Amino acid sequence: MVNITFLGHSAVSLEADGKTLLVDPFLSGNPQAAVQASELNPDAIYLTHGHDDHVGDGVNIAQRTGCLVVACFELATYCQKHGCEAHPMHIGGKRDFGWFTLKLTPALHGSAKMSDPPIYMGNPTGGIITLGGKTIYHPGDTGLMMDMELIGRLHNIDLAFLPIGDNFTMGIDDAVEAVKMIKPAQVVPIHFNTFDVIEADPDEFADKVGDLAEVTVLVPGESMELA
């Protein structure tokens, strides 16, 4: 069983067997954030890509707790240079971390820290995460892509987090097409309504998904059990 908590934007907490994996902990500066970064003590963090609204507080949390950060090679190296214990991976690679496994998938997006000058953070990724006997797909920020059909064919996805906010990622209609390809049992929409430019109606998404999958709309701070 996996306890899933939506923390706002694309940030989620996945807890199984007494351990917690945190994904994209954008909390400080996030108007949707359900908790403060100082309240979180994960055992590991997965960062999908290098944009500030996904790396978020990841480096600070890892520095404070000593937890492992997993990310693509360039982003992991950045975290190492900032005092984090980090494990580098890249797209297509899979790693067993003992209590969870992670396989990195492509994502159609960008990845840079927008400093002056911008810092290259490698390719954006999605992740197929296995823990607590369940398989969860967190695609990071991405547009619709045919790779999702392959992901659905090769993996029995128990739950998919899918961005629906449009503009920077898939919108509602493309996310519905993603459901058709991935064929997850359950879906939780993410990456919407944090800012005006990504406003979207999750209930419209749920209606359009229909019987393709069970859609659970979580408000920031709300949890669900994946049994």
C-alpha cells in the first residue's frame, strides 16, 4: 500500500513501508503549497527536471536531512555541488534503491535554472516509480508524446499523475489522450491552477476521462491510499 499526498503544483509525497519519496518539492513561493519545506523529512527526493517550480526546495531539504536526491546526470551533479548526496541517472535507465525503483522516461519540455546566465540542467524526465508493490508514473512537465503508448504497453501503471494546465504542458484534451495510451488504473491531475496561465478545471478532465480510468482530484494537502 502507498499513501499519496498531493502537496500542490507537481509536488507529491509517496509513502510506503515507513519510507517517503518526495517528487518535485516546489513549496516556497508556491501559492498552492500545503506544507512548509521545514516540515518534510523524506528518505529520498526525485527531481524530474531543473526548472525552479520543480527543483523547488529539493536542495535545501536534502542539505538539511541528508536524504538522497535522484535526478538526471546534469541535475544530480548540480545538487552534488551544492552539498547533496545525489545519484545520477538518465533516460531509459532503471535503478533499484532497495525500497523503491525508478526508471527515467522522456519528457517533452525544457530544463534549466533561470539564473543569469541560465544553468543547463540536462534533459527533462518522467519517472516510473515502483514502491509498496505499486507502479506510479510521474511524467514531470511534458507535452503529449507517443512514448506514452510504449510506457502503457511495457508497464502496468496503477496510478499516473498527469499535468493538465496547458501552456507549458499538456492541456486537458491532450491529457485525456495520454490516459488512452498509458492505460493507468487511476489518475491524479497535477500542474494546474498554481498560476493564472495554467488555469484548468480538473472536473472537466475527470468527465472527459470517463470510464478510461478512475480520476481522483486532490486538493493540496489531501491524501489517498493506493491499495
